[in-house]
Amino acid sequence: HRSDLLKGKRVLITAGPTQEALDPVRYLTNHSSGKMGYSLAQAALDMGAEVTLISGPVQLTAPKGVRFYPVTTAKEMFDAVCAHCDTADFIIKAAAVGDYRPLYVSEQKIKKGGERLHVEFVKNPDILAYLGEHKRPHQIICGFAMETQNLLENAQAKLENKHCDMIVANDLHTEGAGFQSDTNIATILDRSSRTPCPKMSKYALGVTILKHMLALRTQGEQ
Ligand code: PMT
């Protein structure tokens, strides 16, 4: 899908999971493969954008031509996003960020002991909410919502609470959607519309998302 639709635009994309260490050999993470975020990055490149990709640990190779910043933890992703968000026209948060991290990271491997192990967690920064609060004029911010129930209601709440322009809602329990697969099935929510996107490749969904952002930006300029 080659075009000049995003020529001169800077697009910042986050992808993949975050990892939070428990001790030197163990960590907490999630099932994100990075495919959605990397497909978006490729789509934005093909549409002529300057693309910055900030990614948690995944098995994929960054598309040729992106500025690539690998990170591990949610805090590192937050810092990398803060360092690059000011100049971005479009920001898309496809990453699956860990909401909590262990309060203490044990310096030594945690030894097997009693029947139960208690770990205390603290909240990670909410990167999307931060971006929404510090939005620049003309910036269009798109979050994702990964839900297991009440998809559209929960996505609508995220759109409002995190002050973003768009949310792409996908459901973990829908076949061919969400984590790992090459396809996704989603609904794009913005302040005035809901657009269902049937099953398509993550690349095709990436193009659709970017076109939607461009339309919002154009509306905002009129
Ligand atoms: O990587 P794949 O295997 O291709 O899978 C794609 C995907 C399922 C990971 C992707 O399509 C997706 O839904 N990503 C968002 C997953 C998620 O963390 O959703 P959430 O509903 O928990 O978070 C909502 C939004 O807030 C997301 O844009 C997330 O990036 C952001 N967030 C969440 C927590 C946090 N501390 N900071 C954030 O910025």
C-alpha cells in the first residue's frame, strides 16, 4: 500500500509487551507478539511517514527505515515515549503495557519455600493517559483497548478517561483477533463515531487506523 498520504508526518508507535522483573531469572509479561504495532509501523512507512517505533521484547525485526528504540519495562517505555512524543503528529499505543510491577525486585533468585508466595505490586505509569494530558495542538493520539468483556463500553471509557482521540478496541476471546494472530477484528471509536472493522490483516488494519487518524486531523484543521 504505497502512497504519499502521510508524507511529512511524524508517527510514533509503541508495540509489543513489557517485562517486569521479579528476580534475576523471572519476569511478568503478557502475550503480545508485537505484530499489530510492527504492522502499523510498516503501513505508516509505506504511506510516506517518518516513523519512530518503541518496542518491548519481541521476536520480530523492526521494519527497515524506522527509528527503533527497544525497551523492556513499562517505565523504560514511558521514558522513551516522553523523549519522542513532542514532535509526533500521530501517536499510536499498540503496546500491551503491564499495569503493575513488583514493588521489590529480589537481587537473588527467589528460593522455593512455603506453599504460597506473596508478591506486592505497584502501579506503573499510564503512558496513554500521560500523552492525553500533555497532548500538543494538532496531535492525534490513538490507544488500543484489549478487553475480555463489555468491549465497546470499556473502550469508550478508555477513550474518555485517557483523553485520546481514538481507541481501537479488540477482544481477546474473538477468533482471529488480538494477541499473536496475523489478523485482527476491531472497532475504531472516536468522539463522534464507531467504525467496525471486519477481520483483516494487521497490516490492512494499520492502514485503516492511519487513514482514520488523518481524517480526524483534517477535520480538526477545518
Ligand atoms: O502484539 P500482538 O500480538 O499483535 O497483539 C496486539 C495487541 C492485542 C497487543 C494490540 O492490538 C492491543 O490491543 N494493544 C493494547 C493492549 C493493552 O494493553 O490494552 P489495555 O486495554 O490494557 O490498555 C489500553 C491502552 O492504554 C493501550 O493503548 C495501552 O498501550 C495503554 N496503556 C496501558 C497501560 C499503561 N500502563 N500504559 C499505557 O499506555
